[in-house]
Amino acid sequence: MFYRLLLIVRQRRASPGWQSWTPSRSSVSAAEAHSVVLPAQAKVVICGGGIMGTSVAYHLAKLGWKDIVLLEQGRLAAGSTRFCAGILSTARHLTIEQKMADYSNKLYQQLEQETGIQTGYVRTGSISLAQTQDRLVSLKRINSRLNVMGIPSEIITPKKVAELHPLLNVHDLVGAMHVPEDAVMSSADVALALASAASQNNVQIYDRTAVLHLLVKKGQVTGVETDKGQIDCQYFVNCAGQWAYELGLSNEEPVSIPLHACEHFYLLTRPLETPLQSNTPTIVDPDGRIYIRSWQGGILSGGFEKNPKPIFTEGKNQLEIQNLQEDWDHFEPLLSSLLRRMPELEALEIMKLVNCPETFTPDMRCIMGESPMVQGYFVLAGMNSAGLSFGGGAGKYLAEWMAYGYPSENVWELDLKRFGALQSSRTFLRHRVMEVMPLLYDLKVPRWDFQTGRQLRTSPLYDRLDAQGARWMEKHGFERPKYFIPSDKDLLTLEQSKTFYKPDWFEIVESEVRCCKEAVCVIDMSSFTKFEITSTGDQALEMLQYLFSNDLDVPVGHIVHTGMLNESGGYENDCSIARLNKRSFFMISPTDQQVHCWSWLQKHMPKDSNLLLEDVSWKYTALNLIGPRAVDVLSELSYAPMTPDHFPSLFCKEMSVGYANGIRVMSMTHTGEPGFMLYIPIEYALHVYNEVMSVGQKYGIRNAGYYALRSLRIEKFFAFWGQDLNTYTTPLECGREFRVKLDKGVDFIGRDALLQQKQNGVYKRFTMFILEDHDTDLDLWPWWGEPIYRNGQYVGKTTSSAYSFTLERHVCLGFVHNFSEDTGEAQVVTTEFINRGEYEIDIAGHRFQAKAKLYPFSSLFTHKRRKDDVELSDFHGK
């Protein structure tokens, strides 16, 4: 197999190959291919011989796995990998994407030495251009994150851009970002090199072999049916690129993989009169929507147009991707942008306009991980035109996931389980990718929202709230109110407000927050995930005691805040559980936990017919009644005393509200403010809401949205899963020891890890920061992901932030690490270490002084004080 791969590579070198965009000839004839006998069994079968499939095979073999089979329906690297523009860029918005690209860069650099196969790797560096100040701010934010990761990067002037790339027109630029270690290469040859290395480690590779469908038994992968026979296996990896969606649906138990292809265009030119050097920096001009790289003395240039062309919506298939039809009219805006940026190209001869399919996902992030429906079914696909950049790192993380149960980094933002079946509609995907593809180069300011695929999941109150000025955001397909625009505000201005600075909705959210603190507000929180766990005996309690860290053997009617932990003690879920009766529990989790949490519970539930898990998210509308007058509103509507003496904190009771019976009322608000959560059967939702608003008028009631909720919970130092907490965060690292009962008399998942961590100490600590020298009106705002410095040394990043209307200052939450100045190794983080440091938060390259606290300020909860009077030493434990 190894010699066959070398022969393929040599033939590619001897013929025009990739350079002329014609398929390379295989060393094995079609007749020989049909005579190949597949192994009867394997540990893992990988479908797809592009850069993703070969990377997974390479990394699994490196981890010592045996009996690995890779199948490719056409020829190796003959899919979209062959048409990749060959640009590797680490300049990414997400930290996990930066890490994947950085690892890929290091891997590809040494592949030629490892395999003897030339990959065309050239370190060119990249320059990202900014035509506007907002774009420059965006680049500065990326630059700050690259620097703390150890990736060389700097913000440069237009004059410096011209020095690095003399052919560029820089008159309209305000600055740029230079990343000197970015590179270009042949993606097809990288894939062949990975395949060669995998083959040397006994991975069996078969091309011209199509996977027909997966064999599944009792929710577990058992084998693969191909056009050349069946292979029994324990694991299956779908790396089928743009056909991953179709392959997922072909199973007896379908696996939803939401992605869709669009046509992607770039041109190739003849060499310039003075041929462009191979190490000329790659140019990314997002405001012009184009990228430019050197290519055989000429250039390769493409981009992401505003009006993309989706393809293969009907599921059309082809074994190997051919160059699609040229469309110069469609490419003309990108060509015009290229000529404005490089005027000297006006007379240059164009060789070819390449049109090839690229695959995109609903949220611009790639897809990896295990299927929630079929154990042993893993996916790596949907690279959003960044397959070369992510291929090495993504293959490494997925291989670790398969081998150890978890990758070495938090990849929740890329996890397949962030999606549900609701994102798999062909119509939804077609419309969404038409928005996603232009967004790759659009300026993405904080809190932007997708416009397509909206109003998919809505509360029964949607129309009522919309008529009252609600402005919406979407989470897991569910519409949630951000804030409510008063009738006297300019709607159009607010809708178009996009900024890194103080937003136009500031005063609106301020009034909603103040109403929550002084009167009463209603927030529709119906999107929360809601499960019921019931049993005929004690099975439900026994299962929950094992799965959760807190003690759930509490009296009926009590609510327990608890974590669902993994073996390392990290949060798989952070939730609230109410005991409805001796054998029934009501579980409330974050919105985006619906698929992940369900999968985790199903995986660990005993196969007991007396135990029932039901997703009741759609059955209940949830209203959050927040504020000191909430008790008056609810007392009047229920004719029942709601004071703490009669209805204590963290208590749940079914009662009547207005005419409606069976309302689950809980004395909690997820904000630390007084109030109640009302879980209302959907048929009563409109009636209860109308009654609450009618009775509440005398108490100053108003609607509020999630922006107000965010401000309230952050100033109370409340961590949220998915933003602050993840599978690598333990309760001891975020001050939640009180939600763990190590001595509850029952073993639970993660207990051993927590006992060890309690003995050894924690290596990071969740911390609250109050910005001191930050001008809310004039300075850039913190949002999330800003580097944290202690005594001038990088110690972590913020995870979330909000303006505190009580302190009248910005509050950031984040984790502080203790890295040794000598070795860089992680050390124990103590309370003394936190309290004795001088801190700064880096916002787009500017550092602001901050005070660090491990507990919220008591002044937040008692009375409002001017910020000049706030004693920053005044805090209490929680």
C-alpha cells in the first residue's frame, strides 16, 4: 500500500496534476480495484480520503490504534481537497480554531521530512487588511489572542504593508495584521503525505470503494456495507466532506450532519513579467471580500461573494469533484475588487476560473464528535473553506476523542451535539449557507445574529412580545427576546446598531435591569431544556444520585442546583432539578444542552423499563418573574401567601395562577434577584402572561430580555454553562464546592477526580474582574475572550462580561492560571495568588486595570452606591 501511494505522488509530479486541475491517474486500474478483497473486520472504518479522513487515520495510528481501514469512493485527495486554494491561516476568531490551525501548520511543516513526499510547503506569512476602523479593531482583538498563544503576529501600518507586498494598492487602508508564520502548500499532496504516513503505520487504504450504509445494532456501530462487501467494525468516522450529510441519512438510524455545499470561485493567472516570489505574503482583504496568494509566479485569487450559489441541495452525487462551470458574471465583483487592490494585474493573462464546491455549516464552525444517536459513529466535516488550516488539528482532536473519550482541548463550539435534527432541513441549510458564506468575510461585531432560518422554534407568546417591541436572538433554533424597544425609540436606528463600543441599546437594558431590581419584570425563558425523569420505584433517584454531584435525596418540592460531571470532574451540564414527588424529577438545563444532555443521560441510564426519561421542553412555557414586587403579583394571582416564610427559596410547588391549574412555580430566577420561575403548560401560557401583566401594572411591571438577565447574573458572579463552564471546568475551580456533596453516601461520576483535586489544589480559578480605568462611553467594550494579565504576565482569558448598572462599571468573568515564569508549567492557584496580583484586561491591544475578586460585592445586593464610593475590598462569600 505504501509503494502504491508513492507511485500516485510520482505520477502527480510527472503530469500537470494539481497545477492544471486534471485528475491524477491512479496506479491501479478499475478492473484491479474491483478485484480488491476488503478485510472482514476492523476496529475503525474511516470514510473519505481527503485531508480530514487521512488526518484522522494518521493520528489514530500515531496513538497506537491497529486495524484501521480508510475507504475512498473515488481516488485519494480527489474531492474538494484537490481544489483547495492551499492557504493555511491561523488568524481565526475562535481560540479553538487558532489552536487547530497552529497545530496543522507545525504538522505540515515536518511532513515532508517524515514521509519523503513534497507538499509544496512555503512559509509566506499572511497580511489581513483593514479598510475601516471597525475592521482594524476586529484584527486587533484577533492579534491579542494570537500573541498569548505564542503565534507571532503584529498590527502594522499601510506603509509596512506596501513594503511587504509592493504590488498592493494601500491608499484606502487604515492598518493591517501581519502573521509571519502562516503558509501555503498543496492540500492534495498534504493529504497524500498523511495517507502515506498512516499506511506506513499499517492503516489499510482502499480507493474506488463506496460506503453504501452503516450497520447499527441497539444504537451501536457494528459494521459498514460497501460496494465490495461488508466490514464489521466498532467505530465509524464520517469524513465524506460535502457528502457527509447524505451518508448520515443513509443509515438505518439516521445521523443528522447539518452542512451544505456552495460554489466557490477563484482564478489562476500566468506568471507576472517579474514572477511573483513563492514566499510572497498571502493577502486577505475581507472588506474587499478577496484573498490573494502567489502561484507559480502568478497569483491565485478568490473570495466569498455576497450572493453565493448553493449546489447539490437535491443530493446529487459524483465520485470525484470536477471543475464546475465557469461563471464570469458571478465572479466579476471579486475580480473588480482584486484589480483595485492590485492594479498592475490589469494586463495579466488569466489561465482559468476555477469553480469548485465548498461545504458550509449553519454557524460557520466545523463539525466533529460522536453522534448522539449512534455510539461509535464519529464525524469530521463541514470545514467552511478552512479544511487545510484545520485538517491537522481537527484530525488530532477527533483521534484523541475516540481513543480517550475526550480531546485534549475544549471543542464544544465544534461538537456535533450543538445541533439537533431541526437544523437538518434541506431548505434551512440551503438558505442558511447563502448567509454563512458571505459572513466569513463580513465584519462580525459582538452580539450579531443570523437572519435566515429564523422563527423556527418560538414560544406561544412570540407574537404578543413581538408586538410589544421585542428584539430577538436565536439559540438552538429558539427565538429569545434580547430587549424591548419602547414605542418612543427609533426602531431602525437600533436595528442597524453594530459596534465594538457602547451599543445603542444601553439605556434600554439599563431601564430593564433597574425594573428587575426595584419593581418586577417578566422574561420569557421558554427555550430552556426541560426533562422529566420518573420511575416506578427508586430507580430515578438512584440514577440521578450517580450522575449528579449534589445530593438529590431531598424532600419533595425542593430544588437542587447541581452539576452533571464527567470522570475528570468537569461539567457535562449545569442544571437545576426539582423533586416533584418520590419517584419523579424535573430537570432544567441550558438551551443548547438539549441534545448533549439527552445523549449523556441515555448513555448512562440503565436499560430499565421501569425508568422513563422524557424531553418536555415543548410542553412548558417558562416565565421568569424577577424583582421585589414579584411576590405581590403572584400572591394576588394565586390567592396564596408567597412570602419566604410560606414559600422558601429553592422550593417548587404546583399551584393555580389566574384560572390556570398545574403551574409549576419555583422560587428562583437564575439571576440572584428575588422572584419566581413559572413553568406553564403551553395551552395556558397566553392566559397566565396576560394575567401577570394585568395585575402587575400597579407594581410597575414590564417585559425584559436576555441582555438584562446577562447583566444581572454577571454582576452576581453567576457562571453559565457553555460560556463560563465546560467539560474541562470542575466545581472546585469555580467556587461551587457547596454544590458538591462528596459525603452524600453514594458514589457519583467525577467524585474521585474531585477528591484528588481537593487534596492537590486547583490549577485555575474562576475570578470576577471590575474594570477601573475604563470609560464606558468612549473606550472599546470587553465582550469575551480578552486576555487577562497579572503583574504583566498572561494568566487567562475572560469568558463573559457585561456592564453592571449597580456598580456603574464593566464586570468581566474569567479563569486565572498560575504559569511558572521559568518553565511555563501550570501551578496551583491559591486565594492568596489571586488577591495579591495587579490585573489588566487586554481589549484589542489596550490594557485596562482591573480589580480581581473571588466573591461578588455585597454592595451589589444591598443598595446602589456611586462608583466613586464603592469599596472594592467589600465582599462576602456565597
